[in-house]
Amino acid sequence: MLDFLNRMFSRDSGNSKNIAKERLRLVLVHDRSSVSPEIMDALKEDLIKVISSYLEIDERALEVNLNNEEASVALVANIPVLGLKRRNV
């Protein structure tokens, strides 16, 4: 989670347009779903941790959103998979 926060607030991350876009997206998710940005960040980090134990993923391109449709909320995750990890059984 600290890595994600460093990327979000670091001046060294390079592309301020993408940082501003991600911050706006987090604010919009919060407004639409009544879930705090901190909870969304924690959810995203937990997803990364669990999925990374099985698959090689592109963490920078991972997107997690809550979509409101009528009376329901859907968790939508776009997780680019780079490869499979071999697990010792």
C-alpha cells in the first residue's frame, strides 16, 4: 500500500496527467459508491497481493472500480495478466 501511495503523491513519478487522472477517478468512485478512497486503496492493494501469488500482473495498469447500476453496486477489476506463476505443491 505504501508503494501505491508513493506513486500517487510522489513528484518523481513523471506523468502528472496520469496522477491527476487517478486521483480524480478515486474521488469519483468515492462519490458514486459512498466508499472512502482509503478503503478503495486497501481493496486494490489486497487484490494485488492475493492475485500476485498466482499470476504475474501489471500492477501499474490494474484498475478497480465500483459501478452503480440501479439498485446494485458491482466491483469491476481490470487486471492485465503477464504470465502464470508456478507453485510448488
